[in-house]
Amino acid sequence: MRHGHDQSDDGSSEHQRDVDVDVVVVGGGPVGVATALLLARRGFAVRVLERSTEVYDLPRAIGMDDEIQRVFQDAGLAEGLRAITTPMAGAEFVRPDGERIVGVELPVDADWPLGHHPTVAYYQPMFEQFLRDAALANGVELWLGQDAGAVRQDPGAVEVTSTGHDGSVTSHRARWLVAADGAASPIRKQLGIPFVDQGFDQDWLVLDVELTRDVPTLPRCVQQICDPARPVTFVTGHADYRRWEFQLLAGEIREDMVEPARVWELIAPWLTPDDATLIRAVVYRFHATVAERMRDRRIFLAGDSAHQMPPFLGQGLCSGIRDAANLAWKLDLVADGRAAEALLDTYATERLPHAADTVAHAVDTGRLIDHLSHSSAATGLRAGYGGGRKPPQLTRGLLAGGHPFVGRQLPQPSIDGVPLDDLLGPGYAVLVGSAEPAEAIDDRLGPFGRVVVVPDGLLGDLLVDGGALVVRPDRYVAAVARDVDELDELLARVLPPTV
């Protein structure tokens, strides 16, 4: 287990109390297991408590953006992930006759800014097994068939009980607990943390199929079909998997909509039962909610326990992995005694506004689908694919300066065939264009990271002559300095607080 200097809640500093593991994660879905994996790779002893004994065998989440692929690259999983994902060819809003209103192409062979294709599709059961295998290989304890119960905290640890399917009761004591236990999150409810409703609730029928033969007439990219009779979403999944989402109309009954005859009637314009096997048909109520807070002393909310959004941008699971990536490096620094416990306050400070902005973006996209479905004019495209609205960025926390790239992901070109991230290391990095000031800057970084010299022009105008970029462990740009003097002032604001 990690041995560091731990500052307790009463303000005193004390060595690690008696605990079973460093971190307990409640919830063994992809967000919970990804959190455990990222922590284990940083040397933490992690235990995951999961109610189910097997990976959930039906698809739910389906898409992953380039930032999340980058997280898994840093976890050493890039090659394995490529084997179980399929790049998406693009996305578009279309009329019922297929006429494009607005859209974007995503060619596979392009040099994308973050070093990965902007969006890839996966089949969730396959992806979850992949994550579990990686977590086990990195020493994570997976306790399956465990129902998590009451939690309590004291100044030195957090404790949660779990009941096994055989009736046995176990107490698990850890320095921290991550609640990745889903939208209904019993732990969030125990803590009395309410959801703030963003005012978007719609019922949609979600259908997943696996093609049994090639159907050349199917769209090759994701479509938001703006049909006044019924808005529809079509998603190209991994390999031969495809998805349709149909908005329920007034008076339609959930149970009737999932009947096989009704399902095949709805997808008849695209497929027949001879073309595919129906995997699932389920009606979901799409919500837009964000937790009022994401931390209670030694407990952190992550994933659906902290935020839920309609799926129009494919950002639900992605937002949960961002939670994991943000929290892992901060716990790492606190556990080692390199940073004060106050660093953990920035988890919610940074993630809550970002998650809320992502939820709002998804809601705007859903409302845009409704708007375009009932309008002949292609107006209001601010939130549409290619419509000019940039993805949400970090706006608070360990950031400094007014440069427009602060709070955004650092581009990831390659240097002599090596992806930039592979040269940055797991901590902070200061990127400079010359070796001359590197030693002095390295002294200023102390225990938090390293200086990396990059070739002139590699990052375009982002790194000016004589300047420097401060990059956080989660690859967000923390500051952009014009010279070494400005760098000193910015580093004081973006490096973690020390004990």
C-alpha cells in the first residue's frame, strides 16, 4: 500500500491509519473499474465492490472520444483498445429523406490533434471485460457479488460494509472511497447529496442489433434524423453492431414499444429480421442532472452517481472517465505527501462545472433535434455537429492566465514516431523549445514533474520562442507563459498546494 503523510480532517498530520486498502471503489462498471485501474497503476492498493458477478451482457454506452482514448493510452492500453473499437466515420443532422442539414466527416487516416481518432465505437460488454482484465493484471481486487451497505468516516479512514450473495458481511476500511455506484447511487443518498435537475426528461426507445450480413444501404456515420413524425438517432457501433433510438410520442406505452413486432416495424426502413439479430430493446428516460457536490470528506462521487445526461453527444461514460483521470493524479500526490490534502478540493471545483457544461451541451443538442424536426429552416445550429460550439473546457481550479488554450487538452503530435504523452511522464510537465532554461525550470517544479524540450514548431503557435507550457498530469494545459519570468508567477498558481 501507499505510505505517505496523510492530513486528517481535523487538520492534524498523521501517518496512514490501519486500513485494508488505500481506496475502495463501490461499483464495478466501466467508470469504477477505470478509476481502480488508474489508481493501481500509480501504486495504490484498490478494492472494487460490485453487486453483479458477471459483466453486464447488454450494450449501453457506445462511443469514446479522443480525450478518453488518451487516458487509456497513458494507462498502457492503447493497442488493446484499438483492437476492440471502430473509428466512427462522421456525424450529421439530416432530414427524413437523408438530406444533410449540418455534419462533419471524420477520416480514419487524418492526423488528429490529440493523437487519436475523435470518436470510436465499442461494444460495452467487450469493453468492460477488457477493463476488468487490465485492472486484475495491475493488482486490483475485484470483489464480485457484493452489495455495499452503510458507510462511515472518521478522521483517518472511511469504512463501508458489504454483504455477499452467500450472506457474509465484510467491513472494508480504506483511506478514501470512490462511489461509482450508478445513477441511483445508494452512497450519494446516504450522504444526503441531491441532484440538481437541468430540466430535460424524454422517453426514448433504444434498439441494438448485430448485423448478420452486409447492408450497403445503411448510413456510414451517426445520424440525428430530424423527422417531424418522430425524431430518431442512428449510431454506427463497433464492428457489426448498430443502434437506433426513437423518441416516444404522446400516448405510446413502454411495454408495447419493446415488443419484437413493434421493434421490427420501426426499423423496417433500414433492416429486416433477415439482416440482423435483435440484441435488446429498452425504453429509457433521458435525464439531465448534476450532483450538488462531488466530495464528502474521504468520499468522492464519480460517473453516473455524480452526473447524468442524454446520450446525443456520447459523453456520459466519457465524463465518468474524466472524473477518474482527474481524481487519480490528485490522490497520488496527496498519498505520497507531495501535496496537501486541500488539493482534493479541486476535484469537485474542476469537475462539477465541466460536467454541468457537458450536460448542458447534450441537452442543447437534444432540443436542437426537436427544433429541426419541426422547422424547415436550418437555424439554431450552435450546438449541432460542426455548429461552432467548442467542447467544454476546465474553467476553475489549477489553471492560470488568460491564454485561450488554458483548460483545454494539450495537442499530442509525435516526435520521431513517439507520441508526445509517452515523453511527458506521469506528473506535471513544462514544455520548452530550448534546452537552455530547462535546468532552472526543473528546480522550480520540485517533486511535481519534469521539463520536456520539444522541437521548434511542433505545437504551432501554442509554444512561442522563449516561452513555456505547463501541462498537468491529466494533459490539460494549466498555463501558457511568454517567458521564464512569467512562468515563475504562473507556476505558483497552478502547482498543487504543499503540506
